[in-house]
Amino acid sequence: MAERFPAIFVSHGAPLLAIQPGPAREFLSRLGKTLGKPKAILTVSAHWESGDAAVSAAARPETIYDFYGFPDELYQIKYPAPGAPELAVRAKALLGEKGIGIRVHPTRGLDHGAWVPLMLMYADADVPVTQLTVQSALGPAHHFKLGEALRGLRDEGVLILGSGGATHNLREFGRHPEVDAPPQ
């Protein structure tokens, strides 16, 4: 039997977490060592949202730069972890057993809500990873049901990693002319 891994949530902060020193970066860098190496990772990021559940079956997930206006150094980072298509199929089966429909996306890569914490936790990029969507419009009860259906993956050596933040609208932190300017 594989080691039981937890389901955890981390704040991925701004993309700058990938390149700037600080307590959150140090914490995430230690966290992977503390948890140990899972067989695979199922990550759920605030940056892949859809109306219905979807999971990525990409064999080689691309590094998605779903942000703009940051230093060029960030756009050069790659997180070349292998995909986990078998885990995507397993997640689909577990959700189907609970009556939750889910589609498998054949090519979806990893957005910064996934690759930033993962590159700090598992810098060798040697743990297979897949990503599951968030369906905000379906509310907390739906997501709790998803969690219940997927929790058995933990006993199969899978780390379930949620990533986001308590507040996610940067416009709420103040005026940002480059973000708030109307399109030309």
C-alpha cells in the first residue's frame, strides 16, 4: 500500500513568489521535503475555472503564464513535470461513481497557481501532476462532494493540493493604472 498523503491548501501568492525570497517561498520549499515524495499530485488552482468539472490528461503539461506585466524572468521559468493521465482517468472514474460528470481535457497545462507552489515544493519536477478545475458557480457543497469522491486517492499515494488565496482580485488592493485602464 502506498503512503497516505494529505489534502492541503496553500496560498500561491503572486507569481513573483517563484523568484523573490520571502517567508512564503521558504515555507513552500520546506513543505515538499516535510511531506515526502508522492506517487502523483492532483492540484486544484483558482486559475482554472470552468462551468463543469474538468481534469487534465496532458502527458507533458505546458507551463502556462496566465499573468502579465511581471519581470521577463518569470516568463522564462518552465516546470517540466510529467503529466498524470492515469490519475486523470482515475479521478474521472471516482467522480463518476458519485454521479459527478467530468470531462477530460487532453492538453491543458499547469497555470501559475499550480506550477509556482509545485516548483518550490518539488523542484526536481519529477512527480507526475494533473490539474482539476474549480467550478465557483456550483458553490461549496459541490466542491465538498468532489473532495469526498477524491479523498481515497490519498491512500494511493496521491497528494491533493489546493492553491489560491483568501482574496484574489488584485484590483481590490488599490488602483493599478496598467490593469484598470480601459482597452484601447
